[in-house]
Amino acid sequence: MRYLYYCNSTYQLLNAINLHYNRLFNNYEDINNYEGDLLLLNVFNGAEEIYEILIKNNIFSKVFLGNRVYRQGRFHTINNIYDIVFPENLICKENVIKKEDIYNRYNYIVTPKFSTIIAAVWRMNKYAKLQLFEDGIGAYHTTQLEPNSKTYKMLYKLFNFGRTFNDFECLYLNEPSLYLGKNIKIRKIPKLCDEMLKDLSKIFSNFNFGVDKRLIWFDQYIEDNIKATPKNFFIKIPPFDVLK
């Protein structure tokens, strides 16, 4: 099974590596012939350097560095539909990715959000299943699972083999008990073991964080008696150790 992870922030990348490493080394979900690729969007500081580190250390089977595309001269919805109907123009030309590297290669597309790029990738992989993973606290609200525009959702279904964003297979969360809706599609993101964390710390030890800055890995801590409501939704960060 071949998976494509999509990320546009370091937090998303950490969750993607978490899922990828547990599937690769810990037999998470018992996937036959598992392979994981990554599409990293170049929209945050350090993305290009992280891209080089990921490739150098063979963290994923293949890594693509994409660019955000800005369209002018057409309405936003028309731009979106144009890129979905002709995904090669968005993915393979604007992002300098070869068509053969991404066309009909993936069984699963794993992403924190639904976007035009994901819609285009999904169209190029007609039989792929869509999985979501958390992108911070917003992922725990049911409204995050719906596209903002009903028109966009309708047009996407028309031009993408009758599929909609709600056809996602599951949503991975670090703490499923805090999810505010009732959804049987929720799955828990497994934790990285200490050995994996030490390896990742070594891999990213030369990353240019700036003067007197260090890479620190820390876990979420949730008290058992916290009731997840919109007015009482928070995460406490416990003391943590620096991995040297």
C-alpha cells in the first residue's frame, strides 16, 4: 500500500512522521507492503532545509517540495475548479513534479486539510482513499470537517468522480476523547517511542534554528477530568526533557 502525506507546517510534519514511522517500524494498522511519500508545501521558514534533511536521511520513500500557486484574472471558485479539472497544470507544472511520480500511484492520501492541491492529487489518484490527521485544536471541532463553501463542495463532486470531502475514511487525533462531535471515523495517532525521538533529534540536530536554540520534543498532557466543551478546551504542557 502506498501512502502520500501532505504537510504545510512543522506541526503537520511531526504528525505525518509519527504516523509514517509507526506504520513503517511498529506495524501500526498491519499494512501490507507499506510505503510512504511526502508532499511538503514550501510556505514556512525552513521548509527547503527540512526538505533536504528528509531526503538525506531517507525518512520517507520519496519527498516532493511544492509551491503555493497564485492565480489571477479569474474568480476564486473558477480557479479551484480549473485546477481540479486539469490537475496536471497545478501539480506537475506549477509544483515541478513529474506526472509519472504522482499519477495513479497512491492508495491513500493523508492530509490535515482539504485544499485545491489535495483535490487535484485526489483526482489524479481516482481510487485512492482520503485520510485526515489533526492540525491543532481546530481539528477537534466538527466544523473543521466541512469545506467553507457549499458551492465549492458541489462543484468538486461534479468534477471529481462524484466524490466529496465527506468521503474521507478517518480522522487521526492525538487525543480522540476530546473530539467535540460523534464520529465513528476517529482514530488515535500513536506515540513515537523514545528510540524514534532520539533518532529524529539526531537527524534534525543540524537544522538552522538560529542562535542558542535547541530542538525540543514534547508530548500533549490532558487531565482525565477535563470536559471537552468549546468554553473549556485547553491543553496543559508538562515539564519536558531536552533530548541531547
